[in-house]
Amino acid sequence: MWHYFPNQYMPSYQLNRALTQAHYGGGEFAECIEAASEITPGDNASFHNAWSKIGNTIYEEAENALKEGNNATARRAYLRAFNYLRTSEFFLKPSDDRKLPAYLKSVGAFHKAIDLFDNPPKRITIPFEGSSISGYLFTPIGNNNAPVMIMFGGLDSLAEEMYFGPSQLLNERGIALLVLDGPGQGATLRLNHINTRFDYEVPATVAFDWTLENLKDVVDTSRIGIMAVSMGGYMAARSAAFETRFKICCIWGAVWSYYDVWKNRPDDHPLAEIVMHIVGANNMTDARERLKKFTLEGVAEKISMPTYVLHGEDDRQNFVENAYKMQAALTCEKTIEIVPKESSGSAHCQIDNFTKAYKMFDWVAKEMKK
């Protein structure tokens, strides 16, 4: 992975994330580099300020374009503004007074953008345990009977972010995408205060049943798959193991044990407070104890449907050993792809080159259309 900030993985990773998403409308190279040039590595305030500055600037450009009736320009600007403002929120602590306003403004920009789409996604709210989980249904143009993948993001991702890559890559292959903020993610965490859970098959099954009942006239409900990315690699596998009606399972970044991922990380890790927030813990000792349940030991072998695992050999967040453990444990029909470390796309979830995920999306299209 390219390090804009020498020997500084985390801020460099986030810049790569925005640059890769730029290919799908989530940024502009010069704007991303302009923001990066104002960041002091290790100074989270400068990180927030730089991305907030460019995000607010582009948001105003979008507003002006909309007032002038230039909808195409406004749409593209709102999308970039969303992603820059989303990035600005990333390292803010959950207790920071700036975090929720940044999140709300970013999602507001996304909503203004999709209102201007030729084929706007359907905004989804699914009742869940006295509250709700929310997301979007992206469908291929002109196809009201497409197979559908249900997707969850990861530790730090938002459902809206999945437009920049997954939704486009699936839709152009004739597959619909129902992407959700599950427990511990996005609006479900920030607005509905629902923490994550180890038994992710519970929200996955709720989403599956809701799809059967409410989307039968929109997608082909006889062909529903499950996929997830980053920490979602655990969520997808767990969901598939206990919800056997899924047609396929797609694991974008394997996670064998989320406790193992965190057991040796320092308490002041840049993502530590996010982890505490999603599990509902007050300290990392408690958080690590709760994460012990997030394991695929004795679970992975229960997955029965065709499964694809994609992992980068140079993944520094979930080491490649996670993928090898999945490979050894899976007893179902399986495809394991490891992007070699000497190649771009070998970083965590191919954030430095989404083209290395194209084989995975090709596999999804072929399997879902069988």
C-alpha cells in the first residue's frame, strides 16, 4: 500500500480509502491530496479539520450547483462531500461533540445526492427488536427480478459508503444490493444506540425475512446471498453458518477471532474507542472480554453454501492467517483468493485497489444466476 505519510499506516490507509473510492464517485484525486497536505500524522485534530474543510467546501459547491439547476454537477459534488465529511469523522472519539454533526451532515449530503440519481436507491428501514436497522436497496437499471446480496459493512464503515464500489460493481453485473447498518454500525449505532453482537445471524435472519416479505416484487427473493467487509468478514460467516437459506456467502476480509485481532493491541490504539463504543464497554479490558465471543471456532464448518473468501496478504489489520484458518475450517464449496503482498490491493479489504476484488464480484454474479 502506498504511504503518503512515510511510516504512518493509519492516515495513509484512510487516504488510500478515499482515493480508491474516488474511482466510483467518492472523491477527486487533487482534492484528496489537498486535504492530506494539511494533515500532521498523529494529530487527529488536523485530520478532522483537513477533511472537514474540503468536505464543507464541496458541499457548498453542491448546494450552489443545485440552486442553479445543474443537477449532474450537484449530484457528483454531494457524493464527494459525503465521503470527505465521513472521513473527517473517522478518528473522532464517540464522545467528541463534533462527531455526530459531522456524521449527520455527511449522510445528509448522500441523501441529497441519491435524490438526483437516474435510478435512486430505495431507503430501507427494517424493524428490529423494538427499534430498527436501516440502509439502502440498489437495483440494476431495468431489472425488477435481480438476485440480491444482503451486505453489512465493518467496524468503521457506513452503509452509504458501500455505494462507492460494491453497489456499482454488483449492479453492473445484474445483482441488486441491500446494504444495511447492522448492530454496531452507522445509524443503527449512532442514532438508535444498538451495539454490535456476536450472534450476527439474528439481524441477518431479520433482514432475510424482511426481504422475502417486502421486496418480492422488486428482486428475486429465491436468490438471496450474504456478504460483508472488514469486521464484517466475521459477520457474514456467522450469518451464513446459522441462516442456511442464503444462496451464497461472500467474506471480504476474513476474521477468525475478533478477540485475537485486539488482544495484543494497545489501549490507546486509534480505533480502541470505536471498539469500546460498538460493544458498549467502558474500557478496553471489558471490550476484549466481550470480543471473546466473536470467534468462528466451531462455527465456520457449519457454513453449507458456496463461499468466497478474499484477503490481502499484506493486511495489517486482520492478518492473512485469518484467511488460512477459514480455508482449513470450511467444509462447503469454497474459493479462497489471497492477493499477494507485492501487489497493490494486498492491503486490508483491497482498499488500495478495488480492481483486485473484481474476481469476487464476477463469482457472485455467476453463482447467484445459477
